[in-house]
Amino acid sequence: MANILVVGTQWGDEGKGKVVDCLTEKANVVARYQGGNNAGHTVVIGDTEFILHLIPSGILHDDKVCIIGNGVIIDPSALIEEIEELQRRGIRVEENLRVSKSAHLIMPYHILMDRAKEARKGEKKIGTTGRGIGPTYADKAARSGIRVVDLFWPEYFKERLAANLADINETLVHLHNTEVLDFNEVYDKCMVYRDKLERYVDDTDILINEYIKEGKTILYEGAQGTLLDVDHGTYPYVTSSNATSGGALTGLGIGPRCIDEVFGVVKAYTTRVGGGPFPVELFDNTGNLLREKGGEYGATTGRPRRCGWLDMVVLRHAVRVNGLTGLIITKLDVLDGFSKLKVCVGYKYRDSLLTEFPKELPIIQECVPHYEEYDGWAEPTNSVTHYNDLPDNAKAYINMIEEKLSVPVVMLSTGKRRTDILYLRDF
């Protein structure tokens, strides 16, 4: 198998966790390059469900190395909890997990600031998960962040923590009218985290490049989706990192020639969590049916996802900014039983029909989807093991996606389980 990057093409929740889990069978190393524990990847093995927030889903395989890269931001308590839960369930973690020294830490004050700022926005809230993601990335950019490696230099860590708390506590008291944080309490807690995480910490940029030189197969895993990318998404209703394929380079410390293929994961319809524009959102029974059939509730927050038909304007944008070489369609089975399927092929904006995704938020908010209609299928797809056995209209739907995007479909997912997968290419 080539070195493959897996990226979400919509607003996240496309099913990347299951896809990575399936592709991991052919890989030696799985590397996560951005985001934090605001992501949630669900993998079902037999009757057992695993929900992972920070650790790559490749950890569910005994012999795979899993890397959390420098572009990921880490809540140490959440990571430790995830490690311990996996170990309780019989998963080998200690031998297989490596965490970048250069990854930034989500500190307790980041979480407080995140929730306080979001509460002040009222109806204009972005829909953050409240896990401190944005404030941590902001501190990283402002050069006041704290990295994993800093925990191992206590005097240096004390200086940085003291300086940050002095500013943060003043803001919490005078602007947000919330509790302040005690230096000693935060410091002592971080030292406990350090001791528990020390065995996993490594120079992951050096490690991954050594693996590449040795000819090992790498699977690069992103979180969220293209339309949540801080540069290429529906700004400001985005995450705080680069969820597109380019984020893998800086988030892991690799060069572009280390990536052979970029596969975009496409849900067979479209969903979004939180605030922000969503042109194809359905507010009727069809939207509710998609939500219930698809189990569209956040793995991280439990929030109901907003649902709509497939949006080709979004997907064309994702193909371009990610340089996609293959598509992986998920949740095809959710469309079983629909007599008619709609696909958005453009946006009506005033007197114009837009076929490319607008950069201007006020324009997106006014856009109305322009649909084409296709025949659905009644036969179930979740029991199908060969592509040729799919209903004819399901195959026509897949062919339509390939033709409109000029990118081949390489995999299909037709259910939650590991076995509900069809490979349309030899890996």
C-alpha cells in the first residue's frame, strides 16, 4: 500500500475513524496531524464500539505504531483517560503509542476561557465544543503556549505557567467574572500528567521520517473536515487548525513527497454540527429521517447533527484544496429506502447560479441549493459484499459522484462494522 492521507471532505463526521481502521490493516504506522479531543472517531469491531478522541484508530490493531504529531493539541487528562480506558479493554497502548514532544498542551485555563468566551457571544456563538481548542491554538500562535516537552523542564515550565496565569486570572476575574486558577494546583496536576505520559513522548518528526526511509507504509489521519479548516472552511465557523491535507506536512514534520495518495472521505449525504452556514440543511421530516437512520449525534458532544442532501459544491472545493486522488463514500446504507435522492449541484444567489463555494460568509448565508434529482433504491446495501451486487441505482449514484468530481471512488462503507466495507481498488 502507498503512503495514504485520509481527510474529511465536508464538515467532519464523515466516518474517517472506521476508514482509517480498515486501511490500517495494510499500514505499518498511523499518524494523526492536527486537532484535539474535539474530534471523535467511532469504530465498531464485532459488537464492541470504541470512541477515540486523540489516539489514532490504528491503536485497535496490535502491531501498528500510532503517532500523535506536533500539530495535535493535547489535553493531558483526556489523553490519559483514553489510554487507561483502552488498556482496561485489553488494547495494547504502551508499546504502540508515540506522542510528539512539540505538541501543545490544553491547560485548564484554556478550557475556562473557551467556555467563558463562547457564553458571552450569546446567539452569535460559533458552536465550540468547549474543550479549549481555540484558546490553545491562539496561545500557540501568540508564542505563549506550553508544549509537552516543557513538562520535563520544571523550572522553565514554572516560569511560563506563572506568566500565563497572571494574565489569564486577571481576564477571568475582570472580564468573565469567573473563578481563578491556583498556580500550585495546576503545577502539581501537570507533574502527575508528566509522569504518566513520559513513556510515550518522543521526537515524532524524526521517528516518522526514519520509518519512511525504511520503506514502512504510513497512514496519515486528520480530524474534522475541509469546511472546518481555519483557512479553507466557513470562517469564522471553523476549527482552529488546518484540517485539509496541507496540515499533515506541518503537523507531522514531513515533506510533500512523503504522501503518495490523498483520499477524501465523503458521507453519502451531508451533516454539520454547531453554528455556521449550511446551505443544504433540511428542516423537514427528511432531515429528521437522515439523522435517525444515520445515528447523527456527535461522538464527542452528543449534539444532534444538522442534516442535508449531498452537496457537490462543497465536494468540488474539497477536491481542489486537498488534491484528492480517491474518494471513500460512507453511510451509503443510510440512503436505503429513499425513492428519490436530491443532490445539490450549485447555489442560487440572487440572480446567479454559483458552482464554486463562496469565500464570503454573507453570500453563503443567502445561498439556496439548486438540486438535481436521482432515483433511489429499496434494496438494503449493508449486507452487500461485492460492488456488482449493489442495487443498480446505488451504483448509478456512485458513478454520478465520480463523474461530477472527476475522482475515482476507491472504497465504500455500508454500515458501522469493520466488515461493512467494499474495496473498489486493490490495496
